[in-house]
Amino acid sequence: MSKLLFLIAVALFILSPVAAQRTANELLNEGVGLAQRGRYSDAITNYREALKTTPNNAEIHYNLGNAYLKLGNYPFAEQAYGEALRLDPKLAVAYFNRGVAHLRQGNVTGAIRDWDQSILLDPQDPQTYLYRGDAYASLGDQPKAMEDYSRALALNPHDPLALRQRGNMRRALGDSGGAIADYTQLIQITPQNASVYGDRAQALLDRSDKWGAIADWTLALKVNPSYAQAFYMRGLIHQDLGNDTAALQDWTFALAINPDYGLAYSSRGNLYLKRREETKALADYNQLIRINATDPYALISRGLALSQLGDKKGANVDFQNASQLYASRGDSANAQRAQDLINRVK
């Protein structure tokens, strides 16, 4: 073969669709590798270069959408997934991911539409039911959310997130027994997750099982001794049972863990005030105001403590400031109540 014919043959091979496709596949594979290492912008460069030679490749458009989704560029992700679906209308995972892009932009109904299509194409994917269940829950459609969580669990009975979401939904629907069953199963799967004991404790409280709830908050603290909310919630139950000493102890532990825990200062201050320990109550209300100086409830609480300590002037300053804060928020009823406290102290 002459040199000229050899060059022509090489040129034809380079320009042939097979060579171009191979080049696009190489760019695609390299892009996938870059994305797996978190280099999404570089992956996008590869995918776009690949599309110059093979613009009708659904897989490249799909991976381009994934990279944009990871970068938070949801409109571009939607566009890329749309192209992938135009080329391959049966690509269930593209519907799923485009639904995620819709959701991230607040388009819940659009997300549900895409997940509907994804489920039609792949009815055995539990994750799609879980996501759609969350979307229905956000729209307040609790029965549909419950149905989707149950479908997800029928496909994957040990999915921790689906168990928790269904437990939460059962509790919201008033089925505390069902919620407790889901939380109990979840605890068996993830026994080191302290917050799940708290979920079950709340469901037990729905059934007025206060001692059962205390037991679960105690288990939560065995798993995580720095769980400030567990101390706080257990303290509330102790107070409800009339055990003030245990309540104060728990709130003190909570505050040692989180010195900015406003609810703990408020509850402990209120209990101190009830027990006529006004100086301790005043200290807690001061801390509460330190955390949020524009909290009218904290100002009223401190005003009451000052009033019981005989500082009527200081009390009235707090009541007046609270009244003004309520009025600035359009809460005329509470603004008037604060004014009434001024009149009562006078």
C-alpha cells in the first residue's frame, strides 16, 4: 500500500463512527471515575466533550445530570436527565434522580410525578417508595405516605430510615402501638442509635406510659451520655410525676452538656420559682435572656422572679419590654397580658 493510501485509510478510521464511539466511551468512563473521586466539575468537562461526538447517548446525559445534581446545579441536572429520558424513556433511575432535582428546588408535585414513572418502570426499588412517601408526608397526605413507607419495607424489611419514617407516621396518625413496634425493630437493627430510644419514649408517652418513657430515655443516655435532650425530656417526665429533685438534677446535667439549652433554663427556672427559690430562678432566666434577649416569655419569667424578690421596678421594666415585643409582632393578646402584670405589681 502506498503512503498516500495508508494515510487515507488512517483518516477514514479516525473519522469512522466506531472510533468516535470508542472515544466517547473512554471520556464517559474517565468522567465516571472523576465523579467517584468527587471531581464533579472535571467529570462534567469529560461528559460534555463526549457529547460533541455522540450527542444521542442517554448514558452520558444521565451521568452529566448526576454530576450537576452533586454540585447543586438542579436546573442543569433536570435538563440533562430530560435529554437522557428523551433518548431512553425506560431509564427508571433518570426519573428517580430528576425527581430529586425537582424536590431540591421545592417542586414536590414534580418530584412525585417522576417517582411515579420510576416506580412504573422499576416497582422493586424500595428507595423510590421511601422518597415518594416523604414527599407525600410533606404535602400532608399521611395515608399515601404511610402506604409508601409500608411498600418500601415490604421490599426491604430492615431499612432503618423506612422503619423510622413509618414509625413517625404511625405516631402522627395516632397508632402509638404500631409506632412502638417499628421503633423496637429499629432498635434491634441499630442499637447504638440513641435518638431512636427517644422516639420510642415519645410514643410510650402517647400511651401515658411515663415509666416506660423514663426507661427509654435512660437507655438513650447509656448509649450516649452526652445526649442533652435525653436529660431534658426525662426531667420533664420526672416533674410530671412529682419528682422535682430528679427533674432539677436532669436539667442541670443537660445544661452542663449544653450551656445554651434555653428550654432547660426555662423549665428549671420555672420549677425553682414554683418552689420559691427565686434567686436560683432569676439566675436561670438571666441565662435565658442571654441566649435570646428578645424573647418576651423570658422577660416575663424574669419579671415574675423579680416581683417575688420585691424588685417591683425591675419587674415592671421586664413586663413593659415584653409587652412591646409582643406588640411589635402583632400579638396584642399577650401584649395586654404583660401590661396586666404591670398593673398587678403596682
